[in-house]
Amino acid sequence: MRALLQRVTEASVHVDGVEVGATGPGLLILVCAMPEDDFDTARALAVKISKLRLFKDEAGKMNLSVLQTGGSALVVSQFTLAADTSRGNRPGFSGAARPDQAETLYLQFAQALRDLGIATQTGQFGADMAVSLTNDGPVTLWIDTAD
């Protein structure tokens, strides 16, 4: 799985003008399932993210995890993280998991975050979503479980 994490003070996702998910201080996580991914991959990614020290401690150093701060997460499916830009000017997305597999893994990933104690909301899989955020820092990280 691939994930783009952004530390945020707030983030929300709207579909047709209606808010379907939001978070306060915490993480906006754009996530993409790849064909070789399974439940174990989704769970391992959630565990990794839950432990990453991306938040400031009392000394102002990035030394606390989202769990330690009581932060929350907004998870948004983002198949374009699988973009192949190696040829031409039009990205290819055939490297992403099929929609049925991707939706299942996306939901399993979000549930794994919840199971770890992180309040988690989601976007709407397959929808044309408008995502808004206030990036805190800015702090943005790329994680690929294949690496």
C-alpha cells in the first residue's frame, strides 16, 4: 500500500457539497492499495503510521505519535498514488489494485487505525471528492509498504 500522510490542524472531505468526513488535529492520510496488498499489509501500514513520531512534544521537537497526542485521522482513497509517469505525459494507473480489492483494503486500513485507538473518519470510495486541509508544519510523508 502507498500512503501520503499530512500532519494537519484540520481536514475535511466533501462529496457533492456535503461533508462526509473530517478530522481536527491529526493526520490526513491519502491511501492507495496495490494488487499485491492484503489485510496484513493494511494492518502493518496502520501500525506503522500509529507509531510515527510526527507531532511536537513540549520542547517543540517531533517526538510524539498521533496516538500519544490523542489526534485523529481522515483517510481518503487515492488511486492516483499508483501513477506511472515513466512514459509520455499522461499518467497510467494500471498499477493500482482493482476497485473491489482497493475498497476492501481501504476500509480495512481505516478500521485497523480505529482498532489501534485512533478516531478515524473516511472519504467516500470512488467518489469525486473535494479535500480541504490546513497542513501543520508543513509535515508530509510518503510511505510505500513495498519499500
